[in-house]
Amino acid sequence: MGFVRANELTIDFEPEHELHGLEVKVRRISVQEFIEMEEILEGKDLLPKIDAFAKVLLSWNLENAKGKAVPATSAGLRSMDLQFTLMLLRAFSEVVSGVPRPLDVSSQRGGPDLAVEASIPMEPV
């Protein structure tokens, strides 16, 4: 019996993110689909981006302010605010391309560790 890879990916958000709690399921895409979608996502027009994303969108746990489920469709995406849609498209792009998430809040950003740098011999031996 051979290995079969799961055909879906989950988009979720870190606890400090505005969309934390939203869970989105998308289907995996082929390299060819990725190339085609990348061209669309890099374009200026938003509607083709929404329609392309809707084709891979399987499900989500999104509800509107009245507690009704928002359909996981192009129409559902179009009914959302612009900021939400852009955050979701960005997160999709990161999940599909395998770009790592940002460093944890506790991680240090910036220059090198000065103690480590000072311990490196600089004179030729």
C-alpha cells in the first residue's frame, strides 16, 4: 500500500492575530496551479484574486455578525471587508508556498549576539 498525502491545508492564525480563531481549509495545489495563481495574486485586480482563492477554498468556520455561516464561496469572500480578504489571501499565499511564519514575540530580532561575536578570534593564528 502506497503513501497518499492529505489533499488539504489549514490556514489558522497566531493568538495575537486579529483573525485568531478563524480556521480555513484549502485544497493543495499543483506546481502548475501555483504558477498560475501566483500571477493572479501578484496582479492589481482584486476580483480575479478572490475568484482564484475561492476555487481552492474548501471550508471555514466564519460567521457574520448575526451568527449566520458565511458561505466558503466567491460570493462569501466578496461579502467580507477588504482588510479581512487581503489578510486571508496573504495567509493563503504563505501556507501554500511554505513561507515560515514570523518569529515568536519572544524571539530576538536585530544584530548579532555581542558576547558570541567577541569570542570569535579575529587575528590569524
